[in-house]
Amino acid sequence: MTHELTERYIYAVTRRLPLKTRGDVERELDSLVSDMLEARCGAVTPEEKDIRIVLTELGPSEALAAKYSGDEGRALIGGEYFLLYKLVLKIVLPIAAAGIAFASILALLLDGGPETHAFVEIVTVILRPVAGAFGGVIQAFAVITFIFAMLERGKVSLGSGDFLAALPPVPVKSERIKPWEPIAGMAWCVVAAVVFLGFPQVAAIGSFPADGGGGWVPLFNVPVIRSLWLPVALWAVLGIGKEIVRLADGRYTRRVAIVTVAADIGIGVSAAVMFLQGRIINLDFLQAVAGMFDVPLITGIFTHFNLFFLGIVLFALALEMGTVCFKAWRHTPPRSPRTPPGNSA
């Protein structure tokens, strides 16, 4: 029968490996540990101290995972962080590129502009989405690399040498965080930040009066939005950072709860800095809404849309903090009481 400590060790090794290889690695490690215990103990039933000695000989789980992935010693971001780093880049960057390219095309269609030579228009339609997607990918790569570099740099050695004590427990189904959830969150943060700063005019309403003319009127005051690049960037970095921690832990832990609360407070402050400014809403947009909808409720919502949107953001953040803290508390085992010095069990 597999020992609980062995299960935790195998889980720690395989949880960052590609899905197609996890099963083979699990079986190989299980067989390897069994063979090493048999060679050490013979016909005697292994005790926990024997299992700890065997697992210590195999080495830290992140180092063994790097060996199985073939990435050992090949990056500044090493060990288990590098496996996670590769996974995030592999999934988030293509999503960010596609989303930003779509936003570029939409912004190009909404902008219109003076008529030019057909060849120039074709080149613009092709190059502008490509350039936008490339720039967005570079920014996303820089932000993700910076966060992972900070995680790698911030690793603290407790000096005990007992890496087995830090092995994560194998989570039950109800406490696991599905990998696609934080990955989708990171992709959304990247796309939203780049679109918000680069193409805020895509949030627009059509104003086409009966006497002709009109066009698309953007919701936001574009120059004001772009002047608020710092809180937008901070919002994105904090959002990506908390999602990386969720992906790294893979379950609701105290660390996930603490990071989520800290990041959401920072995001709430950034949102307040942005949306407490009435100038962020385009006055032409408010006039267009008033002309299209003669309904006081709708007109009132859009007149104070900055406060309305801020309220939605703060409510969503509060709901997330409460949910994550509850799940972390629910799935965190109680601490064992310490035995007073001099007493024996």
C-alpha cells in the first residue's frame, strides 16, 4: 500500500508536468520508490523513517520534475517555477495575441478615417492588427516574466533541509483549483489592459441621426484613459500575480487567500483612482445616449457610469475575497496543538 508521504511526493513532482506524461511518471516513480524500499528493508515492512530516507535520496520534488521535463538548468527561472512559467506563456500569449488582434481590427473599423489609396488601406488593415498583437505579446511576456522572476528570487530557505515537510497534500476534488480558471484570468488581465490603453475606443455606441451623418461615439475619454496608464498597469500586474499563485498552489490555501485579499485591495484602489474621475466618461457619449433613450433610469446610469462601474468592480472583488477566504478556511486542516516542553505523548 502506498504511503501518504509517497503520494504527496509523487503529486508534487507530477502536478506541473504535461498531462500526457503524468500517468507514466506517476507509475515510474511509484515503482522506483517501491524498489528502493525493498532494497533497503528486504522483507521487513518499511517504516516512515525508511520512506523519508528513500525520498530524500531522490531529491527535492521540483528538481526531479525539472529532470523529467528536460529543462533542468536551462533557465534563470528554475525548478518547478519554470515548468509553471512555460505553461502560462504557452497558453496566455496566444490568447492575448488573438484578443488584441481582434480589438485592433474592431478599432480600425470604428475609427474609419479619411479615404486613402486602396493599397494603403489594405496594408493598414493587415499591419495594424499584427503590430498590435506583437506589442501586446511582448508586454504580456515582460509582465509574466517579471512576476515569475520575483517569485523565484523570493524563495526562502528555512535551513532545515527537510523538504519533505513542505510537500503539499494531495488535494481532494472540492478544494482543487482547475488550471483553466487562473489561466483564463491571466489572459483576461493581459487583453483588458492592452485594449484599455491601446484601443479604448472599441467601447462605443452608434449615433446615426435621421438626417444623416453620425458614427461611433466612444464611451471613454480616450486621452484621460491613456493618462491613467499606471493604475491600469497595476491592476493588470496584481491580477496576473494572484492568478499565478492560484495556479502554483492548485488548491485553496492560506497563501492563496492572503495573496487574493492583498491583490484585490490593490485592484480596488486602482479602480477607485480611475473611476472616481468624472472626466473618464466621454461627454459626447452621454449626449448620444440621452438622444437615443428617453428613459430617465438609463440616462441616469450612463450619466454616472463611472460610479456604477466602480460599484460593480468593488462588489465583484468583495465577493471573490469572501469566497476564496471561506474555501481556504474550509479546506485548511487545523493546526496540531504543540506539546509543552518536557512532556511526552
